Amino acid sequence: MNRFSSIFPSSSSAPSTEAGAPLANAPKGGLFDAFTANPLFSGGAGLMCVGVLFNYGRKLAMVGASVLRRKYVSTLELSNDDQAYQWVLDFINKQSRRKTNQLSVSSTVLISESGKASTQFFFMPGQGQHYLSYGGRLVRVERERTEQMLQRADKRRTPLETVRLTTIGVKPEFWRQLLEKAAKDALSEVETGLAVYTPFGPEWHHFGKPRKKRPLDTIVLDNGIREGIQTDLESFFNSQKWYIDRGVPYRRGYLFYGPPGTGKSSFISALAAHYGYNICMLSLSDRTMDDLRLNHLMNNAPSYSFLLLEDIDNAFVRREDETDKDPAYEGLARVTMSGLLNAIDGVVSAEERVLFMTTNYVGRLDPALIRPGRVDVKQYFGNCTGPMLEQMFAKFFDGASTQMCAKFRDEVSSLDGDFSPASIQGHLLNYKTEPAQAIENIVRQKQMGFVKVVKSRAYFKRFQPKFKRRRQGKTDYYARKRLTVQDKNKYNTPKYRLIVRFTNKDIIAQIAYSRIVGDMVVCSAYGHELPKYGIKVGLTNYAAAYATGLLLARRHLNKLKLDSVYKGKENVDGEDFDVEQEGDNPNPFTCVLDTGLARTTTGAKLFGVMKGVADGGIHVPHSETRFFGYDPEEKKYSAEAHRDRIFGKHVADYMAHLKEEDEEAYKRQFSQFIKNGIESGTLEEMYKNAHEAIRADPSFTKKEPKKPKEQKYWNKKKYTLTERKHRVANRKAYLLHLKNQQEAALEG
């Protein structure tokens, strides 16, 4: 019996009827009643109804949960490009109920200058879900990592990570408290110290690692100085509204002056550390500093920073005493006095700023710089007094008695002269754990080892020997410094020099740049190479100097693949020429002329080399006033006269004149010209052909090494042992034969 038998009875069990007769035993109600009467069908239908109801119930629950989550659940999302991201991860790791066991690690290798290495491991919650309890609430944490890459400030690319925190409650105050707690815990574990900023371009950058904070009570000053500055500074910090209400610029300026080593800079550092401020150091003697950059830096200093201008007297001298300017304080910077005054107290000067200036010589400062409004507080820092000596001794030696401090004060006071806190500190550092020795050695060392020896200009003149090449008269270091030092904004690009030197028989032209180990020659050309291009005589005259410079320029540009871009001046007419940039091609190659110790008179041969380099396509800063043909009295330049010099017309004229006046002298003086078939009329053509040959192939050709000559060895060949014995035997036989002959002669 199959599964359909209960619905459709088989033909064997049903009574036979005639065709077309109705079913006598069919259930009432038709086909529907037949289905419902079946228990299998009714069970399936009921199960389907339950499934439909469950599905709708699940959707209803999801909608309800979404509504509840929207009204009663809040979510906070952070990505790893946010500074608080790492703080929150550390906070999660600490606050997890069981210190989550899904961790990720970040490793760091620290290598000291001596080569010692150490590793540090930082653990944080890994990817996935974590739970923590905070503020009486359960917080679910989900950390995810995507395939999207994030570009960091240090140029590193890292995957984008997010952390999502969810809890019951919709007030943002809960998240604010959590973030503040995480930030507080993170910052309390990091000892940032005192941050120092220095300018780099138009921005402020950290200078090294943060310094250890120095407590204020470690600075020993005269009575009342520290307390007075602190009181004034705190009053300024608490009076911002007072300044604003009265329209007074909210800024403060301090000038600390006094002898060197009296604690001016140290006190400023301690003040910054005490109040949680940074220090921004500005140097007015920086060669790249100008009025615009100074104003920009002073108006864009980091928040909570002290601006510090140390040794302000080194930047300017007094206006009314310009005749007594010391060269040491003149022309050190491009910052003008008006630019500095406007930056400190001008229309666009910044507010909410504290400026500190220090100087050892307050008398050298311009009164306009230290007037009220620019400098509000002037404080003198002097040498050690009696109370200061006692304080310093007590701070260095914890167990020092009052009697020892007083004795130290009396011993130092008995010596002649005043001593700065820095000099006293230098003395005490030699006896860190021996206070008695520190007192005794003051009397023993009457010269006081901590007294600074002032070395005057006379000392350096007498006892500082010059460099060896300076003593030999070979190098002018004053000029070399200006030729080799590159501008800071050139980013360590080499400063190329055109070096020109003359010997009795040669011309040396080189392009080089300086390094610590010495000059590095990039390209060179010599006068003795000119015979290759047809100039076989007169290898040191002006025309040869021009050809050598042309050879150097074309050879170097060929090396740089720029010879087809910058062809220079092909038609030599003596006119001044300076190469210019061609389209989008690289800038012309630039170098400066280095003449060494040669005399730079107008029309000198070294300027002939420079003219050849300039006509060859290299930019050399110059003026036509140094070329041959310039008349300093009329201040006019004759290009035609210079052209004649380049093509050797002065030599041709002298050859023709000497040939007419004294032919014997002509043959003697121009013997090499005659030997090579060169006459006065063909000299210009020779130089023209040489210029064309140089432009055609300026490459350097190495000479083939000479084959060594066969050497003759005059030492005789050594005899063998047999030969030596044979020679001895022959010698003995010969001597015996002579002896026998003599005896026979005597007997006869």
C-alpha cells in the first residue's frame, strides 16, 4: 500500500461501478475534506504556520531591537588615525574583566650609539570582541581591520583600523568621561619632559628628545629674583580677561641680563617646566632668517610656549653708536631692526605670547628694543653673593652643616674677583661626595680652577697656528669658505666651482665640489689636450685658455647628456653671453669661478677660461667688466677687441711685426710655429677649426700605456757545482804545470 492509498483507495478494494456513476463512498465535503482528514497533511500545514509566525516574530523582534538600540544604546567609533585610539586600546586592556586573552603585540628595538640593543613589547587588545565594565555599565568593544591603507605623517602606510564601543545609554557624557579617563591614564605614564622647538623652514620642529624637567628650587638666584618673576608670570596667566576688557595686547616680555653663567637660560627652562610650557628658540643670526620668516614664526609658535631669543645683543648694535661697531656683531643676519621690532610689538604681532630675551651686555641694546610694551620686566642676574654660595653648597651636599656652608662662603669671598654660579658649580662637581675637600681645595687652588680664562684676540694670533696651506701661501681660506659653503635652502646640493690654475707649461680647468674629505673633481680639461684638436703651439696663451674652457664645458655637458640642449654660443663674436633655460628642460648647469691666489686683473687669462666655459653652455655668474676689451675709464666693453684676443690676433700681429724687424729673432722665438707650418695669416683659421673640433668630439681619450723596454741583465750566469769543481781542478792543474816548468828551468 503506497502513501496515496489513504486518499485514493485502490481499485481492488473499491466496489465496481458502472462508468460515469458517482463515487458512493467518497467523503463528504469534497477534495478539501479529503486533505484535512489526512494527519500527515494537517501536520505539515501546522508546521508551516508555525514557521511563518516565527519568521514574522523574528522580524518584529529585529525591528523592536533596532528601535530600542536607537533609543537606548549608543556607540562610539575611533580609527587609528586618531590620537585617542591608542589610549582607548590601553584602557580596554586594563579594564577588561579578565584582562582579555586576545592580544596583538608591537615590538620596538632600541639601539644606543655604543651599539647596545634592547627590545620593548607593547601588548594591546587583538581583533574581535572584548568586554569591559566602566561606570557601572557593560561596554562591548569590537576591533576591526580593513584592507584600506592609511598614510601616516612619517610616510609609513598602515591598514586602517577601527574600534567600536557600545553600551546602554545615549548621553555623550559617558563617552567623554571614558575618553578623559583613558587620556589621563596614558599621559600619566609618559614623561614628556621639557619640549624644545627650533624653526625649520616656515614651521617649528622638535629639537631632539624632551629634556628632563628641572625643578625651580634647583636654580640658585639672589634673594627675591625667583619669587618676583614667578609672581609676575602667574599674574599675567590669570589676567587675560583684564587685558581684553581694557584693549591691552595680551603678551608679556622679559629681559634677563647679566654676566655669563649666572643662570639666565637655566631659569627660563625651569620656569617652562614648572608651568608645563614648551620653549621655542629663535636665532636671529641664522643666515636664512629674514623679517618675513621671523614674523611668521613668532606668530605661529606652538601653544603653551615661551619664545626665547638668546644673546640678543649679538644681532644688532646701537643706532647712535654706529662708528664703534664691532665686526663680530655686524652683518650676522638679514633680520632688520625694524623687522624685529614689528614682530615683537607690531600691528600683526601675536597675542597670548610670553617672550624671553637674554643678553650679557645690556648696554649694546637699542633703546627701542627694550622700551616698555616690548620688554615689560627687566631683571639683572649677578654673580654669586654670600647667601647664594651657602645655598649652592647646601644643595650639593645634603648633610652639610651650617658651619660648613658658612666656611665655604668665607673662603670663596676671601678670593679676589667675582664668580658666577656656573664657575662655582664646576668646582663643586669635582667633589660630589667630599664637602671638606671642596672647601680645602679652594685655598690650595688659588687660581681657582673654575675661573674662566678669557682668551683675547692677541692670544689667538700668537698661539693658534694657521693651517698648513695657509702658512705655505697656497690657500686663501677666507675666500674658500665663501666658495664652498652652500645655502641651507639648497638641501645639501653640492656647490660646484670652476677651478682655473696656470702653470708654466699647462692650463688646468676643473669643475669640482667640496666635501669633508676634500674636493671631488667632476670633470676636467687641460691645455696639453689641445694638440688633439689642432692647436699644437701656444698652449698657455689667452686663445688656448678660451679653448680649454670651451673643451671643459662641452665635455661636462656631454657627460650630463645636455650638450644637445645647451649648445652655448657657436658663433664666437666676443659679445657677453649667458645661457638661459630651454623650455621644460633642466636648468643650465651652474658653477662659480675659483681663481685661487691668481690676480684677477681685467683681461687676465683665467677670465678667458671662464669666457670659454660660458660660451660652451654652462652658467657662470660674471660681469663683462672683467673681460679683455673693457675700458674702466670710459666704462665701455669692446666685443671686437675681445674676439681678436680669443682668436690670437695679438700673437699674429706680433709674428708679422717681428718677422719684418728681425727675422733671426722671429725664427728663434717662433721656431715651433714654423716647424708646424703655422704663419700669422693662418692662426685665426687654426683656432676656428679647433673650436669646431671640440664641439664635434669633446670626449677624453686615454693614452695607451707605453710598452716597457726590454731590459738587459748584465749579471753573469751562475755556474753549477760541477762547473765550479771543474774550474778549480783546471786552475790547480795550471798552477802545478807552472811550478814544474820553474823547477825544470832551475835544474837545467
